[in-house]
Amino acid sequence: MTTTMTNISASDRDFLDGTAGFMTRYLRNRAYFTTCKEAYEHTERQYAELMGKPRYSSYESFRNNYSKFYRKKRK
């Protein structure tokens, strides 16, 4: 079940606000998991709880977007 934007916390609004929000949450979650994939899966579950569907179709899709995001950010 999806949630309206008025019913969620500021932290969750930031999380849902595009790629940057997802990547920020992923990096925060990374500190609590042994592998990057576990952190991604947890972040994806959090996103799906709020939006009713996953943000990325697979871990590989996420990794491609993660690489593009940080290459662009470094420029």
C-alpha cells in the first residue's frame, strides 16, 4: 500500500526524492550490513514499503545507476 506524501516523515520524503535520496539511504544502510547487496536489498524493501513497488528491477540495475550517479557527481 502506498503512502501519501503528507503522511511520511521528512527523512522518507528525502529518500523518495529521486536517485540522490535512494543513494543516500543506501549509503546510510551500508554501515549496518556485511555486503553491498544486503544493504541494497534492505533499502529496496524500505522503498517498496512506501511506494508499493521496488525502485530498481534488479541489483545489477541498481549497480549501473549507482555508478552513473557517482560518476556524474564527481564531475
